[in-house]
Amino acid sequence: MNAVATPSIIHARTTAVFTCILAALAGLMFGLDIGVISGATSFIQKEFQVSDHVIEWIVSAMMLGAAAGALGASWMSAMLGRKRSLILGATLFVAGSLLCGAAGSAQMLVIARFVLGLAIGIATFTAPLYLAEVAPEKTRGAMISLYQLMITIGILVAFLSDTAFSYNGNWRWMLGVIAIPGALFLLGLFFLPDSPRWLMMRGRTQQAKDVLNRLRGDEGLANRELADIAEQLSTPQRGWHLFQENANFRRSVGLGVLLQLMQQFTGMNVVMYYAPRIFENMGYDQHAQLWFTAIVGLTNVLATFIAIGLVDKLGRKPILYTGFAVMAVGLGVVGAMMHAGIASHAQQLFTVGMLLTFIVGFAMSAGPLIWTLCSEVQPLKGRDFGIGCSTFTNWIANMIVGATFLSLLNGIGNAATFWLYSGLNLIFIALTFWLVPETKGVTLEQIERNLMAGLPLRKIGTPPAASHASAPHRMDAHATAQESA
Ligand code: BGC
């Protein structure tokens, strides 16, 4: 902490920061991918003359691909390594976006979006893993926050670029242009070092040591970290077996799955994918729809800072309660306005304001916090498996939300669709109360001990009676900003 910053340490810090920023760019790709489709759907629908149902498939094929990619990535990142997995992900990203831009039919577009999804599934599994493994202990949290923030920035950039291309109606450019940041990202990846933890897993200790020396610029520190990694690796990952034989582990896996279901069924991605359509239903013309969508993206970025600033002060549960309540009110009022009929300009703006309120509710709470919690509640031995299950659930639920929204609008109507999501957010307040633990300021070891002792899920974040006893825990893959060292 009080080491003199020698040139080698400064050089090492620069290398580490560069490495993390580059890996965090995977978050940007994730965001671009989520955001890019919303502005394009109306133009695609016009050109290919397809139904809402086909549009739902074009939107959702990406999430299906992502679910498959996330599944494959856990195997691939162990076999090929994190760096090569990221390279493969980025290559698929470039190929997928170019294919989207060139698609000659709706079917082709579905396939291209699936390829894009594979890319993102790989990146969303591998990038946080890699980040947690290369970031220095002290800045690891901040680096992972950066990743989360990058997702929202990616969504915003995609919304802005869609808006710009909407003036000539060129959906092919909207979908194809993201190949450019993808290609830059791909090039940058070749300069990344391999993850020291992965090198150790493959028995390449000397290489792991070299990488750590380069990243930390301090041999003593690098050796200590190497010893830490060796110790961690002595706890073998035995997720599936543990799942079969240990009821407490099944509870934590169930909790991770539930948390991601809650995140997705807030309805956030309904707005991410279909915002222009929602603004159309409020009576706005095409350009206004896209500009408001860009404002949605900006609100999402800015409100993420609220979560980053508050999570360690207020704790997870108060923020989740607030977020779900804000979302329930926001969507409830949007539904009511649609029910009553939006006639005047003031009513339009008020409804937009309520939709933005909903976005703030998500970005300040469930957006970042669910990922945090999912990484905190799994025991070390089953962490990869547990996080794999919850990430997979995230994408499957994401797909269901994306694949049903237009059908819901057409089936039960605008107001009822928003009320449905509003009601779900109310239920999530109750579920948070009953099932979600408060994990603020508790070590991951303590959470694991409580879980395995059979404490109810909502109590697994209880600090030990003789607090101070447990030393801060070294964070594992997918660890997050909010668990401070
Ligand atoms: C969610 C995504 C969502 C994004 C919006 C993430 O935490 O997992 O599904 O699109 O937040 O910012």
C-alpha cells in the first residue's frame, strides 16, 4: 500500500489498467448488441414485410445464441483459456454484425443474430472471469464496475448510432457498423496476457509467474498472489456433484437462478429492445421515438452511478426494495396513462418521464446488484457451476421477455402489459424480503459457512457473532466492486 512507486511498478500499473480496460470493452460489445436492434426493427419490418412475431424472433435469436454461448464458454475458457475464448467471441461478433448488415431475408437475420448472440454469450461469461483474475486486488472492484458501466455505455452508443442512421432509414448500417468497434476490440485482444490463474490451472507456473510480475511490477507481490492462486486451485470445482449431493448448494444455485429471473422479469429489456415501439404507442413520430430511446440509454448510464455509489453504504436489500418499488410505480403509471389515452403533449411527456423513472429504478438496483449477488452467494467449490447456471438463466429469461412483448401488446393490450410487469416488480419486493440475503460487508467465506450450516437464505449474510474474526476474503472469478477488500 505504501510501496514507493518505482518505474517498474508504474509500468506494471499501466499494463494492468490497459489490460482491464480492454477486457471491460467486452461489456461495451454486450451493450452494443443489446441496444442495436431497437432502432432497426421498424425498418426491417417494412423491408421484409414480416409480422410482429417474426420481429420477436429476430430480436430473441440473439439471446438464444447468448445462452448457448455462455454454456459453451465455461468449457472453452477452461480448455482454450480466457484470452483465446475472448478472441473467438470477438471474431464471432465481427462476423455476426457483418452478416446482420448483409442479411437478404428475415431468416438470414435470425441466423446472423444467433451468431452475434454466441459471441456475446462467450464474452459475458469470459470477460468478468478474466477481469477478476488479472485485476490487482485493490482495484479489482473498480475494474468490474467499469465492466458493468461499459454495458450501459454500449447500449447508449448503439441507440445514438441507430438514431443517426434513422435519417436515411438504413437498418443495414445500424446493424453492420458495430463490426468496427468489434474489430478494434479483436485487435486489442492479441496484446492481452493470458490469465495467470488459467496458466496455473494448466500447470504453466513459470508463465503465470512472468505474467504476474509484468502486471504487478513487484516480485514479492506476484509470488504471494501465485501462492494464493495455488491455494484456491487446491479446492477443486465439483459443481455438478455438489449439486447432486448437497441440498444447501442446491439452495444457493436456486437463489442465483431466481435472482436472474427477477432481474429479467422487471421488464427492463422490453424497453431496451422495443423502446421506439413504446414511444410510437405514446404517439411520437419516428425520429422523436429514436431520440427518446437515446435519452433512455443516457438515463441508464447515469443511474448506474447511483448503484456504484450507494451499494456499500446502504447495502443490497434497501437498494433492491427501492429499485423494485420505483420500477413498479413507473410501469404502473405508464400502463395507467396508456389505459386513459395519451392525448396532449403534456401527457406524452409525463408518460416518457415515468418510463425514465422505471429505467432509473432498474439501473440503480437490479441492473448491477443482481450480478453482484449472484457472484457472492455461491460456495467456492461450486462457484463456476453456480454462476454458470445463473448466467444461463439470465439469457433464457431475457429471451422469453424479448420474444413475448409484442405478442403481449397485441394480445392483452398496452396497459395490461405494463401492469403485468409492474405487478411482477411488486412481487419481487416480497421475494427480496423472504429470500435475498444482505451481503454487505460480509466475507464470502462467512456467507458460505452460513449457507452450509443450513441458515435460511435471507440470513446467509449474517456476520459471525465474534465479528472481526474472519480475515477479508480474496475474491474469486466474477467477484464484484461491491465486495470491498
Ligand atoms: C442486464 C441486461 C440489461 C442491461 C441493461 C444488465 O445488467 O443483464 O439484460 O439489458 O443490464 O443495462
